[in-house]
Amino acid sequence: MKVLVVGGAGYIGSHMVKALHADGADVITLDDLSSGHADAVLHGQVVRGSIADTALLQRVFSAHRFDAVMHFASFIQVGESVRDPAPYYRNNVLNTQNLLEAMLAHGVKRFVFSSTAAVFGEPAYTPIDEKHPLAPINPYGWSKLMVEQMLQDYRRAYGMASVCLRYFNAAGADPDGELGERHEPETHLIPLVLQAAAGRRPHITIFGDDYDTLDGTCVRDYVHVTDLCSAHLLALRRLTAGDAGGRFNLGNGEGFSVQQVIATARQVTGRDIPVRVESRREGDPARLVADAGEARRILGWAPRHADLAAIIRDAWAWERRSSP
């Protein structure tokens, strides 16, 4: 099987390239390297460029007979999407349509899409299942939901089979130590906490300690990046078997508070982690936890790295290996 991985030089995409190679796939990565890293692509060919470039897409699809496409190349910073939404709609929606049009033009009709729990907005209940109302509260979430809707319409009109995988909080690093998070700037809690443990940050900031949770801090569902990759492989196999696809939540089904993450990181690292408490950020729900029962039942997915300490341990090994 030959798979095009768009955004394969990024955090999740690079882990996916490794997983696909281990599964026997022939992988081509397309990435403009605006936030990804060429040295994170451990297998297969790397084509540098953007899916905004329709001529490049034409050349790539003409040069290779792809069986499927996986798409990870999105802008993902929620706050930035509120301050400046135009790039999010342009990149996450319009550029994705360029990719889908190129696929259709070359007869490629299997697509696995990296979506997000942000399509749900403020939770009406938790844990959140696929029947939960879809009501994004920021342009990032809306851009992902627009693509989900586009894929539903393309399936009906053009026979394009697709799976949308809604991540909750991607975390951790390659257990072999070859890959990990390298965002710039970093916005994810666990690497920020570990940078504070390593002395690369003076402290970790907690935004609000007065939520209606066990310890007053926000609760999130952390899912190991390699478990996300296993879900993508299962989704691809389902599409290859002739299934029309679907939408699935990916999470462990268990939430951990910011304070619990910090406490676990102290245990794993053996380091002190200074903390500063500031006021709440607008749009931060108190609790976001997934009901991933559909992914378990239909895809046969089962997270193997659900323990928070194990997730942080892998991330800490990467932090120590990759820090200056």
C-alpha cells in the first residue's frame, strides 16, 4: 500500500510515518516544513511544499499511485485562531479542499482526517460521545467541522470514503525515543511542564484554580501519540476493506487535572516544578473527557499507553534527549 501523509514532518504525522512503515506501507510525506522538521521523517520520501500549491499536488499525484491519504497539516492554536481566523479557514478548509480535488482527479478515494474534540465546543455532558452536539466556540474548531461536513458531502456525491478521528489531548512521545513534540511555540501542557522540570522555563502557569473539579483545575483526556497512530492504521484498514468510514472520538476515557499532571511529572522526573496561578483563560471548559466506545467497538481500537505516568515518562525521555 502506498500512502501520502500530508503534514508527515509534524508531531503526530511523523509518528504516523513511522507506524505506517512498520506496518509495511510505502510512505510519501508532503510537508511545507513551516512547523514540521524534515529530520523527523524517518522513512520514505519527503516532498517539500504546501497543499495550497495545486500545481505541486498535480505533480505529486501524477508521480505516484496512492491507495490512501492521511492529512495532518492543520493550524492548531486555538487562541491564535480567534485573534486571526483568516489563515485557519484558508489553510484548514480551502487548502484541504485543494487536496481532496487532487485526490478525486487521480481516483484516490480513501482519506483519514485528523480532526479534534474542538468540534464539540462547551461540553453539554461528559464523557463526550459522537452523539454530542457539534457547536465549536472558536475558528479552529469550526475549520475542522467544516472539513468533516465537506467529507460527508464528498462521500455521498463522489464516493470518497473517509474517517475523521477526533483527538482529545495528544501527548507522549515515541517509546523508542526517536520522535517527540517539537512545537515552536509550545502550547501543550505536558511538554510545558517538562520544560519547567528541565529548567528551560522558570515555571508552569495554571490558568484558573477555581473550576468545579476535584482540585479546581481543568481536567483533560490525554491520549498517547502512538495510540492515535494505531487508530489511524485501523481506520485505514477499514477503508481498504471497503467501509465508507465515519467519525470517531479518540481518548482514554479518563480525565486528569492540571494539578494531577504536574504532580505526576514531579514523580516521574524527580524534579521540582515551580507553579504560578493566573486567572482563567476565556473558552477553557472545566472538563473535556472522551467516550471512545465507538472507536473501540467499530475500529477495534484499544489504547495501550493509557497510564498518565507512562505518557509523561515517554515525553520526559524525549525532553531529556532533545533539549539543548
